[in-house]
Amino acid sequence: MSRRTAMGALPIAALGLAIAGIGTAQAAPVLHVTKTVVIAAPAAKVWSIIDQFGTLTWVPAVKSSSATMGNQPGSVRTLNLGGPVVTEQLKHYSAARMRYSYIIQPTASNMKVLPVSHYYSTISVTKLGADKTRVTWTGSFKRADLSAHPKPGMDNKAAITAITGVYTTGLANLTPLAAK
């Protein structure tokens, strides 16, 4: 093989590796977690606890929280977890439908706290009766380590366990707050 042919093969080989890497990242499955709770309280009361994107202190792990633009899409919420900090961005908000959707911003520091990537979540409140309300918190995401052989703690199981824990403890804490 001539030097010129070998040099021309390098970019093609690099492109092949890049495409293979992209295929691996895309091959990581989309994971889903949905948690629901029914609360013996009016929907308006339940919504009033969770309606402010910048206030997520009803979730026990969150020590304080704030948002740059309140409930406007694009607002960035900062969650202080008593040391680690997570940032999220509001994508959609509807007071009329009592729901909002957000993403965890795709930063390395966020992935250290919650081992997920490509995270998109919606929390919604549904009136079931005068004093009966359903709250649904659902998320779709991929594991933090998108490689074919993810590191322990950055794999599918760790991602599902982390998000399930947040949703479960958050909704369990919301129930007595709303029922007061």
C-alpha cells in the first residue's frame, strides 16, 4: 500500500469509528419510570404545592430551589441537595392543564448526581373528584454511560433506581402536605 493510500484510509477509518461510537450511544435503550399517587385532597390544593417550577422543596432531598424565569419555558431551576446541585430546564408549562415538563440539563456534574442522560420528565395533576386527585410523575431517559459496557453506577439499573427513588420519595412526601 502506498503512503498516499494509507493516508487516505486514515480519515475513512476515523469516520467508521465515529459512526460506530454514534451507533453505540443510540443503541442505549430509552428507559421509563412512571409513579402515581392518589391524594384525598382537591386538585387545586395539590397543584398549589407543586405549581411553581422554582419550588421543588416538597421533594425531601431538595434543601432549596430557585428558577431563573419562574414558570416560563426556558427557565432554569437550580436544586440544592445539601452539597450537590442539579440544574433543570422547563420545557412546557400549563396551569390550565396542571402540568409541566422539564429536562435535566446535560452536564457532567448533573450526571454525577443522577446517572441519567437525555432526561425528559412531566409532572401532572388530575382531578378525580371533589377531594380526590391523582398526581403522575413520568420520565424517559437513557443511562449516563452510553457505551456498550457502562461503568457500574452509570448503567440502566442505576439510572432507573435513582429516578424511581426521586419520584417515590417526592410523591410520598407530597401526600401528607396536600392532605392537611
